Amino acid sequence: MNEGSSSVVINSPIDPREMTVFETEKGVIHIIHEVTLGDLLVSTLLAALLIFVVISKIIRR
């Protein structure tokens, strides 16, 4: 690669269909859409907590 070259080569296993691309004046922004195990765990726990609170409020009436 030449010293003055500004080309960047990225080898990524990410499917381009799971990526949103925004073109701005200063460059291109790539947003990768992915869900991790931690995301699933936190959202499941929050949903369970919300359901538990609603059920406990209904039972106390």
C-alpha cells in the first residue's frame, strides 16, 4: 500500500443487509444491527419484572 493512499480495506463477517449506511458531508456512517445474548437477557428480565408488578397490583385489589 502506498504511503499517500487513504483507501481502507475492512474484512468483516457482517452481512451488509444488517447494516444501515448514512452518507454525510464528512464521510459515511455504518450502523450495524445486531442483538447480543446480554440484550436478550436484560429485555427478558425487564419484561418478567413488569408482568410480575402488574400481576401483584391486580392481586392486591
